[in-house]
Amino acid sequence: MNQEDVIRVLLVDDHAVVRSGLAAFLMAFDDLELVAEASSGEEAVAMCNRFHPDVVLMDQKMPGISGAEATGRIREHWPEIEVVALTSFKDKEMVESAMESGAIGYLLKNVSADELADAVRAAHSGEPTLAPEAAQALIQSTRKTPKIGFDLTSREHEVLDLMVEGMSNPEIAEELMVSRSTVKFHVSNVLSKLGADSRTGAVAVALKHDLVPTEKD
């Protein structure tokens, strides 16, 4: 294999044991070359300046600057160097931080040797690789939680308004000109949809989330 075809990799992790294990993975493939190791974000930036790797495997939680911050610095100074976040954490805040800093991939440290090698090759080709857990975290972060009370019907809104005014079921029935059993049915639905276990609780939720007018004309 020509040296030009070999992908040069920088491995960054503050734990020597982890670096040793990942290094063994990398050395199992002829097209990957481990050119340097770093134990901190600051050292990673310095190693990029010295060795100019093609791909950086970047731990996210380290003493000093974080992996995300180190990634941002590397991408700013050497945009041709691709960075793959490699971590034990899969919470959406960390995934978002890594991707926003310019990482092209996000892997968990329980990857197999083949998965790691494929991610390095993909990064070198400009293709992203996301662990399934990371992809799920990003999907969840983009989904907006529906506003409380979004599923109330127009009649249920009317009943809730009158509940907030302090009306009893018989009074609501008279106001809306419906039967008491109908009002009871609507009140039950309102409590269920607002996650309340009492009329007082439903009123509190309604006021907290601005589900009813605060003033009457």
C-alpha cells in the first residue's frame, strides 16, 4: 500500500489504558497509522500543529479544555483535519456540543475495531458517522414537547375557563346549558389531559401555563 493511501490518526484520551486499547485497534489495519497520542485537549491542539494528522479521535471529558473546545480550535486552525468524538457519554448536550464544535462523527468507546476503522475512513472521506445512541439523542433534541393543554377541545377549554372562575359542576352545566353528567365528563377529560388529580390542581396548571384568559371583558 502506498504511503499516500494511509490515513494518519491522532488519538486523544486522558486515560492511558484507553489509549492503549484503541491504539491496538488502529494498528490492526494497514491503511491506518497512529502518528501520535495526546492526553488532553491542549496537547491535542499542539500535536495537530506538529504532526498534522488526517483524523483525530477525540475524547470529550478531559482535564483542562474539553474535547469539544479542542475540536473547535483544531477545526478553526486546520479545517482539513477531521475530528471524530469518541466518548463513553451519550447525553444529548454532549452530542450537540461535539457536533457544533465541528466533529464529523460521534462514537461510543464500546465500538468494535472494525467500527472504529470504518468511522476513521468515513471521516477522512468527509462522511459523518454517528453511534445509534448519538443519533437518537439528536433526534430527541429537535423534537419539541407539545404545550400542556394542546389537546383540549374547544368545549373543554370553555369548561376549564369556568372552573378557573370557581364555578361548580351544576353552575357550569347551567352556564353552558348542558347536563351535569356532560359537565362531569368534560371535567374528567380536562383533569386527565392536564395531568391533574383535582379541580384545584387543574386550575393551578391552567394558570401556570396561561391556558385561560387572566381577565374577563
